[in-house]
Amino acid sequence: MEYALHIVVLAGIFSALSISLDLLVGHSGLLSLAQAAFFGIGAYASAIITTQAGQPPIAAMLVGMAVSASISLLVSLPSLRLRDDYFVLATFAFQMIAFSIFNNWTGLTKGSLGISGIPSLALPGNRGPASLGITMASVLMALFVWSLSRRISRDAFGRVLHGIREDEVFVKSLGKNTMYFKVVIFAFSSALAALAGSLYAHYITYVDPTSFTVMDSLLIISMVIIGGAGSTYGPIAGATCLVVIPEVLRFVGLPGAIAANVRQILYGLLLVLTVVMRPAGMVGTRPLQ
Amino acid sequence: MLNCEQLRKSFGGVRALWDFSVRFPDQGIIAIIGPNGAGKTTLVNVISGLIRPDAGSCFLRAREITGYALDKIARLGIARSFQTLRLIRGLSVLDNALLARPGWRGESFAVALCRFGVGTEYQAHERKCLDLLQLVRLFDKRNNLAEALSYGEQKLLSIVCCLATDAQVLVLDEPVAGVHPEMAVRILDVLREIRQSGKLVIFIEHDIAAVRAVADMVVVMDHGEKIAEGTPEDVLSRPRIIEAYVG
Amino acid sequence: MLRQLFMNGIITGSIYALVAASFALIYQTTRFFHFAHGGIYTAGAYFAYMLSVPFGLPKAAAVAIAVIAGAGMGVFCDYAVYRPLRKRRASAMALLLASLGVLVVLQNTISMFFGDDLKTMRSRHVAEGISILGANITMVQLGILGATSVAFFALWLVLYRTSLGLQVRAVANDAELARIAGTSPDKTITWVFAIGSALAAGAAILISFDTDLTPNMGFQALLMGMIAAIVGGIGSLWGTVLGAFFLGLVRQLAVWKLPGQWQDAIVFLVLITFLLFRPNGFLGGGRRPRSF
């Protein structure tokens, strides 16, 4: 039972993370390699603010989201005016330095030691097993992020995003300030990733830099693409699948040391296969742009 | 309405525009013709803001717009179509037109998130778009994906999108090139309708018959320069023009 | 102190330059970010390590075989993954995503076989340096400078003095036109991957004689190479080299003056500054970086 809840919590967190990236990749045609960095900003914000400043988790979450969105401007404003390739490069660079800051700013983040003792989220009034509280929080958060992303990707705003995805010049020729849309969606996506990160911190109760590397960003990208970029359920399908696979592998009995590598090799292979053979992903209907 | 003064643009060593000046009237249909490489598309690109000129200026209603960005100029009232026929093929015909509509409150992030008043706004814009689609007889295909349309229908759709922006000036790059003769007639009829409604249409064309059929005024370009300007009957009967073109 | 920094900057810069040039070569001709380049870089170093340390082959042989293996991997990557996508007229985004997948597979395979701990190919004795212009430089570092210079000269020769180089530049300029003129873009691209990957593997091996190997050495190198190519100017070989040396110097200055957590951030700052003010780089020209 505990184990099943564990899977659900992780599926919830990574679903939210995938959905946040899909707003960029699937709906706007922008590839970001920095999603793990914003995930980390949220996680560290929650960790630091709850353990060192002693503030309640909600406050920490909100601060994390605000910081994330603000920092995203550093990346988006200089690069989005130019070709999308430059945006990819800027997010790559940002991801690398974010890790470097997490790892080296020991005064703030305790570096590679990490921050432990982060309070877990219990049900109000402390009823029921602790794990139920965090499980519900995770599922609710995933639903919340999903519904927000549905809202933003429909109607007028979503139409412009989808237009930008296919032909930005045409959309500009209609009078739309595409820079605004791209900057806003990137900030929103970063804030949502930070929210997922906050929950992650409260679940694992320990954060360290090794969860927020370039490789982690690549894995989030895999979840989105394999599940089906731009589709309603694709990111959730991709995230759930990729959360379940390692658990299945565990039963196969791979030694712990190489299990992580095998898992990631599998994600990489699936990513390549998806792009080459089934670009729409598991449950998507449109091929990649 | 729209003035260009002494525009210059070179690519590498090639002169695409050279001291090009023209004054467009407030309304009517103006045709820009000239052999390949004359600089017609470059002119359109400079006017619409896709590229900046090396020298010279453009004025819209006496306001300088030289060097403004593509989207800013569109908001100021100049809509354009592309020679390569740009559309959002993955969206429906109606959605393309809706996309072109200005003034969507729902395009602001805050409104999009709380979805306040989304329904009424949609109805207003939809009505306008459906009217335009009726005008060009694409109403029946309004829910088809843009990619499912024929080439000529897609050209009509791109004109619809220009109209949907409520722009006062439409600049069309080869609106009838490569389409069925019957479709060409349809498109030209639409241009006449647009003129009726008091707008200014500037179009580039190679099809002289089309130019004769609808243009009030013709501007002839060659090697980046204006070599003639006047009514179609006047300009198209000059031997030098005929020679440069047909001969 | 400043002179030593300058010297160190030149050395790291020369490696970045090689990575940058190899990356730019591939980017120019194929028009997408071949991220797997970082994986091939790493694989080249580990190949050389594997052949020379556990297998005990003489260093020269190990290096030669590893460079060829690197070239082979690049070509295989193109054949197996990119070419099928190109045939289907896949977008640059699709190619980029596929290359990310390849990178993930490559790096994790290396991590799986060799472990994440540091490996070394350096010779056991502590190197005595010689002094040039007031700065200390070891024989190994001198060797690196020499080798990168030779590699660059060779690259320049191929690009500007052979018919293959002409084809490469033609395809980089306009693939359709090149095809009409009789060049086979596919074949040219194969050569480009071979040369580019060989250079990347070579760069990785060179740096491994001076520092230790780790499975994610590729990310850092790739990032530096990409930024150098942008800062120097896409489309200009000399610009790329200049950009790389500039980056090397900036990095050394950062190591000297800034606390640890901001050393990489300075590179990000350099990138942002160039994106804001000179997106075409020092010497870049031709292709405009606006979004059309």
C-alpha cells in the first residue's frame, strides 16, 4: 500500500512537471533544457524557507513560484527575440549554471550536502497516515496544474500559442506581439515547475543538487515527447509510464548501481524511437512540429 | 495614406531597392508589377516591417513607421499576405480567421487564466469572421483544416485573415499567381469588394490581365527603381514597358 | 598571476575552440543542434582511456583508434537516426530531440560501464613545467596546444583547399542548390559528421591528458563549444576560434576572482550579453539570427 502511494506521489509530481514543460514544447514549439533547474528552484525555495526561515509550506511554495518566474525572464528576454535555437542554447546554459549554483553556493543551499529535515505534508488535523496527506497533495497539485494548462491552451491565448508553434512570422504579421506570449508562457511554465519542486521537497524531505541536473531536464523532455507533446493526456501518460518503469525494473532484479543507468538508457532509446517512428507519442494525435 | 521615400535596400552587392519613392492614395487598388528580381517583394517586406531598409523612410498617415517591427506595423493598420502562402495549416479555416482578429481580451494572460467573459467576446469575433468567410464563399469549409483547402482557397483564406485584422491597408504578394482561372476571378471580385469598402489594396502581380481588370493605378519596378507610374491603360501601352515585360 | 591566467586561458580556449569548430561545422551543414556531439566527445575520451589503461595499448595507438571510433560513432548516429528523419523532412526540433535521446543513451552507457568516479589517463609523475613569458606551462599542455594547432590547420586545409571542403561549404550555404550542382548532400553530411566527430573525440582525448575523465564531461564541453560558436559568430571559423579563446580567458578570470558558485554564471552572462548586443558574434555575418 505504501509502495503504491509512493508511485502515485511520484506520478503526480512528474505529471505536473511534464505538463509544465509541455506548455512550452507541445503548445508553443519552444524546447527548454532548463525545466529541472526551475524544478530545483522550487524545491530549494521550499527547503530553505521551511527549514531555515521557519515559514509555512504554502508561503515557501508561493515564493518559489515567484522566484522561478522572475528568474525565467533572465533567460527568455535576451534569447526569445532571436531564433529559437538561441533559446535552446540559453536554457541549456541556464540549466548548467543553476546546477553549479545549487552545488557551490554552500551558504544558501549547503551544496552537495543538501538540505534535510524538510517537513512532510500531513492531512489537516494530522489524521490518517502521513503518507496519505502527501499523496493527496500530489494528486491535487497535478490536477491543478493540468486544469490550469488546459485553460491557458484553449481559446484566444492558446490559439496564438499554437500559431506561434507552426508559423511565428505569420502570427506576427497579424499584429500579435509574439514575444509577450513566449515570455509569459515560459514564466508560467517555470512557476508550475517550481510548484512541483516544492512538493517534491516536502515528499522526499531532503533535497540535493543531484536531482536537478541537465540529465534530469532531458528526462522530463523524454516524458513529454514519449507521452505525446501537445496532447491533453500525453504528458501525464509519459510521466506515469516513466515513473512506473524503474519500479518494474526493480522486480527484474538489476543491481542498484546500474539500475539508474539502465532506466535512463531506456528513456533515451524510447525518446529516439518515438521521434523516429511515432512522433505523435503514446497518446498524441499530432506529429511534432 | 502610405508614402515611401527614397527607399534603399541591398543584399550583399545586389540592389533590391534604389531610391524608390511612391505615394499611395487613401483607397483603391494599386498594382505593382515588374520583371523577376525587380524588388517588388522587397518593397512589400520593407513596408510591412519584415526587413529594415538601408536608407529611406515610410510613412503611414504621416507617421513614420520606418524600421518598426512586423507586428507593430500590422497593429498600426497594414496587413499583408506572403508569396509563400503562410497560414496555420493545423488550425481550421475559422480558427485562422479568429486568430487574425485584433483586440482579444482573452489574449492577455490574466484573462486567459480566469476566463472571464470569454463567451461573449468569442461570439462577437466569430460573427465578424463568419461574415468574411461568407463574403469569399468559404463559409461551408469553415471547420475544415486549412491544410485541407485547395491552393486557391488557401489564398482566399489568407486574404480573409488580412481583412479580419481590420487593417486599412492590405498588401498582397501575388494573390492570383498559380490559381485556377475561375478562382482568379473569384479573388479579383473579392479585391473589388474590398475597394468598395473604402480600403487600400496594394498587390504584386505578374498576371497583366488581372492588373488591367482591377487596378486603378499601376507602379512599374525594375532593378529596384520605379520606372513608371499611372493608370493601367496609360502605363501598359507604353512600348518600353511592354518590351521589358512581354518582349 | 595575470600571465599565468592568460596562459591557462589559452590552453582551455584551444580545447573549446576545437569543440566549437567541430560543432559549428556540423551545425552549419545540417542546420540543427546535434547535442549528441557531447556524448561522442565523452565516448572518445573513454575509448582512449579504455584502450590505454585497462587494455594497455601504447598511447599513440589508443588515441588513433579512439579518434577513428569517434568518427565512426558520429557517422553511425547520422545514418541510423538523422538520415531517416531528414528523408521524412523532419523539423529541426525533431532532429534535436532525437539527438538528445542519443546523448542520454551514450552518456548513461559510459556511466554504466565505467562508473561515475574519476578516471585518469595522466602519466604518473608530476610534470615539470617550463616557463614561457613568465607563465608556467607543462609539457602536456604544450602538447595540447601543439595538437590543437595541427588539428585546426588540418581542418582549414580540408575546408578551403580540397574539393570535399568546397562541397561542405556549398552544402552549408544552400543544400538545395548544392544538390542541383551535383553534390550529394547526404554524402557530404556523412563526411562532416566523420570529421566533426573525430575532432570532438580528439579534443576530449587531449584534455584527458591534463584533467580527469567523468561521464558528464561532455555537457560542459558542449556548452562551451556552442557558446563559443555563437559568441564568435556562426559561419566564421576564425570567429569561433576567437570566441573560444575569449571564453577560456573569461573562465580563468572567473576562477581567480569569483566565488565557486558564480564561475559558471559568468559564462552565462557572456552569452546573454552577446545575445542582447551582438547576436551575430564577433565576426559573424551572413545568416541573420532573427526568427525567420
